[in-house]
Amino acid sequence: MIRYFIITLLLTNLFSIQAQKTNIVQMEVDELEAPIGLDNPYPNFSWIIKSNKYNLNQTHYQILVATDKTFLKNSLIWDSGKVPSSESVYTSYSGKDLTYDKSYYWTVKVWHNQSSKPIQSKISSWRTGLMKTSGWNNRWVSVLEEDNSKLNTKSPYFKNEFEINKKIKSAYLYITSKGMYEAFINGQRVGDLYLTPGWTSYDNRIQYQAYDVTKMVESKNGIGVVIGKGWYHGTFMGAEPNNDNYKGDLYSFISELVITYEDGTKENILNDEKWKYFHGAILHSEIYDGEKFNANLINNYWSSFGVDNENSKKAMFDTYDGKLISTSNELIKRHEILKPKKLITTPSGDKVIDFGQNLVGWVEFTSNGQKDQEVKLYHAEILFQDEFYIDNLRGADQLNTYILNGDPNYVYRPHFTFQGFRYLKIEGMEEINLDKFKAVALYSDMKRSGTFSSSNPLINQLQSNIEWGQKGNFLDVPTDCPQRDERLGWTGDAQAFFNTAGFLRDVKNFFDKWMVDLEYDQYENGLVPSVIPDVLDNKRPRNGGSAGWADAVTIISWNSFLIYGDKGQLALRYNSMKKWVDYMISQSKNGLYKGGDHYGDWLFYSRPNDPPGLSAVSNKYMIAQAFYQYSTDLLIKVAKILNKDSDVLYYQGIWDTANKVFHDEYITKNGMIIGDTQTAYVLSLKFNLLSENNQKIAFERLVENVERYGHLTTGFLGTPYLCEVLSSNGRSDLAIKLLLRENYPSWLYPVTKGATTIWERWNGIMSDGNLSDAGMNSYNHYAYGAIGEWMYNNLMGLKVNEEYPGFKRYTIEPIFDKNFEDIKGEFESNYGKIKVSWVRKNGKINLTLEIPPNTSSDVILNKNKNEKNWTLDNSKLSSKIIDRKDNDNKSIFLLGSGEYKFSYVE
Ligand code: BGC
């Protein structure tokens, strides 16, 4: 027994000693952990210092890069030297030229102010891709002309074989497609990515993927590639087949399998004429409509060596004029697997599974059914009057049809489609065994960065709905919705939700990629299309330039810089931002921007029969002028950071003229802003458009308006800023009232109606149980989830500091609202985890904070006038506080790394 205790004691000590350790974690190259297939010749290195030491700051770093793990002289290709710097993100490689298809190893040594000895990271790695953007062999394996018609949506199954005679060191498959692909080697699926190659501005660029297939390659090999229609050939927004995105070269892919032999030689063995194809099990596949799959038309060996697939024909070849780029963002993977909650038989006799959560992905199942039995799976978001409801899907069938093969262990799933659903209607199955069904959530594999919870279960459900809204609409591009015949990269929705998204997940790579596509699809004259990738091109009279939509280019670039602090990225975006502002200038007369076609404050509070005139209609051109100025203002900020002095001067002049016009045109002498809506005041205040006096009046009018309605009236453009403007002007109490309201219209109203995601409309389901117009009524539309940002900034209290972007220094200022007993939040910044949690109990608030190394925080703690100050629970720690100020209403601390516990008697 005693021995047991001693051992436990020793172990505990050992662990606490270990826990005390300062070490380097999360080593990333181009913001990815040990990525493969990177084409960047100057990749960026980032690392996080983990420690529970107080006030720890990096003073120097040294990066070594080598071609093997010995780091011996002949393998060393870069030694940064000991660099005096506290930067631990985006340090750019500047060693010898990198070569293609090669692994590189790196390690970093960090000196910090709490020890004279440096700490050394582990060895991490990355691997280059093909390091060329065009060419490859530009030979895309394709189907024969006669099978290449747009009406033929059968998937071709391409097959090739190869033999290896030498010992292999490594094998990497580089591949991409026009359409979507899945690849197989010797009967096994390659990789764990789905809906590849992802979605880009295909006329300009397609991203390729790299897979380590070293363990899959044998001496005799078969390789197979299946292609589906995908986004590349998508028929978007109900366009007629003649008017879709058909590009005339259906179903092709390009690949290079690069083998490195033990003897150091390399070979690319797929570069031959032997590819054949046949039509297999996927009879039809389409993003909106779903898939038809006949399991009798395929076997598990079709891609194996020596298997001759019936009716195979010789493939033909095709070319591509755009760029092939390596993948720089996290691609789509499988995530949550949900079990059915219950089986429902609807009044009209439909058999429906309820998965309990509106999600995006697909259903997988096994079945004891007979060979050739046809099973149909329909997907819906809601039940209406207890019936399966699909009217809001518009033209999207969301139907997967399977012809069974009689094998009870065969797992059925679709391949080149996804569905937005909570309910699954099953046809063609007598007995439904719930154990055989599961729903698989698919979304871009971004790291989770933020969490938030509170003592209020409704708010927690709202938080969960926001998170699921992000998951379901972040499939390689940010989409408006995932279920109806739309699913497009609407710019306005993306900018409205960006800050919330950036708290919940690491969206840096995701948006960096999308913003490049935005730039590619931006018109010559600077106009930014409404959706990116711009697949609506020429399909609609109104396509782009809409206020609050097109401004995604400036708003996302700036907000991304605030969260991630990547100045290099900001510089890359500058041209595109400038082009958009110049476009607005070209459309304005003497500072008044009245051009264009605008969506306005989309889906604002409006009443169908409105004799009392309660609908909150904001003037579209007032909004356009406000965003024109906001985008110009952001451009000026960026120009300052990038030291573009003449631009700063020029655009400041533009802003000043526009601002004068804003006052002349849209503000009355008494300070009413035209429209007199919450959105009008919120935008003018948030964008800083008002003189001091008008600011006061505008805020009074805003408060009066909110109180008069007793609820919000804002749409897509006003909603993200409404509570923020209330809070930053000292009325968080009103913001909380809006947040906690449960009746329509409010954020919690859908929650009380059982929502598990954010709705497109405030009244997707009306108070009387009826539904809003099926033509536009999505139950998974993240835009109104933008309230998340306010909750994290105010309830948790974490705010960016514009002077120190990327969370190098930030503010923590929770509002300790009386409606909450506790709030807990975490955010994984570029420098490590920031934690804030507070509990109110028996008239006392206990606050715990964790500040990661190499950062600092201004902690602003509110208190009541003349009451006691906030106190540090462990008074020994007071020496660790860098600075402290107390005034009547606040205690203000400047804190460096470490854990701090404070308390306050109310
Ligand atoms: C989309 C939106 C989008 C809007 C533009 C809708 O069809 O679903 O979310 O921003 O069009 O007004």
C-alpha cells in the first residue's frame, strides 16, 4: 500500500513537473500541421509556446530546415540564425530552393525571458507538391466523345495498371479532376477526403491533392478513378440544362503517381496511354438532386491488378488552360456520425427517420434487402403538420436511389453529392432497422478554435445552432444554404458571419483560398460578383456590386487580418480591395454613390399586411453609401499598414467628400437618418459616419426605436452590428434584452420552435405554425448566427485589439450580466488558448483567466461605483501583474501569460 502511495506521489510529481514545462507545440507550415503537397517556395512557419509560467515572452528564435532528420551539415538547407523577435507566426522560409515531391524537416529553438536556456521544438515536417502551376503533362484522362454528352451523367470508372520492380521509398499520388473524383489503389480508397478536388474559380484554377500512398503500392498494382459531375459541371440555381455550367469536357482527371525508389531515383508511372474506362455503379450524380447507385454494377476488385472490367473502352485525352494549384486549405472530411433518434410514421404513411439534428452530409446504411430491390432516400429539414416537407428545397431533389446487391454487409452511401437534412424518408424497404442507418456530417476540416457556454440552456442551443450552421455551410466554400437548389458562395452572407466563424474554427486557410477566387472572378472594372465562385455569370440581370455583398472583399480581408494578423495576406488582398473601391468611385457622382442594384437590408423585419407601417424598410442607397464609405475606410487602414502614403491621402479625400454627401443626402437637420430604422442608425454608428452631435442623436433614436418595437427589426446587414453598437455605446442591457427575447422576431424564437440550426428568416416557422414562403425558406442559413460574435466579445468578453492584430495583445472585458450565473469560453489563437470563465454565486463573481505565452491582455473588469475593487485570489500573484489601474467603474489590469483568478463581491 505504502509503495503504491509512493509511486502515485512520484508519478503525480512527475506530472506536475511535466506540466510546469515550457515547450513548443502545434508547429505549422503555411498554417497546416505537417502538410503534404505544398507548392509554396517560401512557406511560412508558425509555432505555439505552451507554458504555465507567468509573463513568458519569446525573445529570439532560430529555425533550421533540413532534408533529413539528422540536421547534419550536408542536409541543412536553411538556418535562420538567432533572430531577435517575438514573432512566432508566419516566419517565411528563405533557404535554398525547394524541390518537388520531397519531404523537408524543420525545428525551431526559442529563447524566452523566463530562462537563459532556449527551448527546442520536436522535429516536424512538410512535403512539397509538384511545384509547378501549369503543364504537368496537361493530359487529362477523359471519356470518349460519344459518352461525353451533358445528358449522360453516368460516372466513368477509369482504370490503369502498373508494375514496380524496384524497392520503393515513397509513393505519392497527385490528382485532380474536372468534376469530383474518388481514387482507388488495389481495391482500397485513397485518402479520407470527400467531394474533392473542392471548388475554385474553375476557369482559372483547380486545386490538386497529394496523397501518401506508399503503403498501398505493391509490385503489381491497379489504380482506379471514378468521376462525378460535381461543382465543375453544376447546374446552378435551377438553370435549364442548356444554361448550366456545361464546359464541354465532362469527366476528366489528371494524375501523377511519383515513386521514389530506395536507390534515390524517381519515376512517374501514370503518364501513359493505357487508361480505360467503363460505366459502373453510379448511374447519376448531381449536387442538388442526389445520386442513383446500382450496387450490382460494381465489385470491390474493379480497381485491382489483373481484373478486366467488362465493356471497358480506351480513354481519350483532354487539356486544361487554367492553373493547377496545390491545396492550401483543409478539405472536406467526415465528422460527426449521428444515430437515428426515432422512426416516425407520418399521417399519410411515410416512414421517416429523425436524426434529431439538421446537418449536412449524407446517410449511410446496410440492408438485408434482396438483390435488385430499389431503395429511395429522400431528405428534408423539417416536418410540417407532421408530414415530410420538401417544398423549401425548390428544384433540388435531394434523393439518393440505391439498387441493392443482396449483401447484408454492403455499406451504401452516395459519392458526389451532399444533402441538408434532419429527416430521412425511406421508400422501398418493408422493415426499417434503425441500427442500420447513420447520418454522416461532412464539412471542411478546419480546426475547432472557439467554444462558448453559459448557464442559459436556450443560449447554449443557439450556440449549438450557430456551430451547426457553420459546419453545414463550410464545404470548401462558404455557402448560403446547403439544401435547396442554391448552395452558393454568397458574398454578403459570408462577410456577415465571418467574425463568428473565425471564433469557432480556424477559417484562415478556408477564406484565404476563397478570397483568391474572389479576385479571379472580380470583373475587370472592379465589380465583385454576388457569388464566388461566380457561377451565376450571365445568368441573371443582377450579378454583383451589391452593397454589403461585394464589400466582402474589404470586410473579410480586414477582419481576417484582425483575427490572424497575417500582413502578407493583407498585402495580397490589397489590389482586389482597391479595385472594388475604385469601382464604387467610378459609379458615384460628386461623392454620392447611387449606382448599382442592391439587396439592401435583406430579410429585415417586415409584415405582410402593414397598415400601421411597422415594416423596417431601410433606404437601399443610404446603405450603399454607408458601405461605400466603410470599404473606403478599411482600404485606408490597410494602405496605412502597408505604407502606401499616396493612397492614404487620395482615399481619405474620397471618404471626406462622400461623408459630406452622406450628411447632405441622408440625414435631416434634426439628426434623423433616412428610413429611421435600426439598420440605418446601426450602420452609421458602426461605420463612424456621424459627427459627434449626430452620433448622440442617432444613438438616442436607435434606443428609442428598439424600445418602441420591443425587438430587433434588422436584416442581413444590420443584424451583425446591432448588439455591438448598443454595447459599445453603453447599453449592453438592451442588447441582452434582444438576445434573451423568445418571441418572434429574435434569435431565440427559432430555438423555442425546436431549431437545431440558424434559419434564413426570422419567421421560417411562424407563430401560428405556418411556414414562410417556400420559395426562400432555408432552415440552415448562417447569416443571423452573426450574433455569436457579440456573445463572444461581450458575454465572454474577448475582443481583438486593432493595434496588435492576431491576438498578440487583446482585451478581455466581460459584461457580467445578471441574467447569467456563469459563462465559459475558450479561443485557440495563433499564440495558444485564451480562456475566460466566470461564475456568479452568493453575491460573488469568480473569474478565471488564462493568457497564453507571448501575448498580453488588457483586462477590463466593470464594477459598481464606490464598491470594492476586484481582488486577485492569490495575492502572491500580484507581483505578476504588469499594470493595474482602478477607477470608479472599472478595475483595469495588464496581464501577461499565466492563469489568474479574480473575485468581486457584488
Ligand atoms: C441567398 C442569400 C443571398 C441572397 C441575396 C438568396 O437567395 O440564399 O442568402 O445573400 O439570395 O440576396
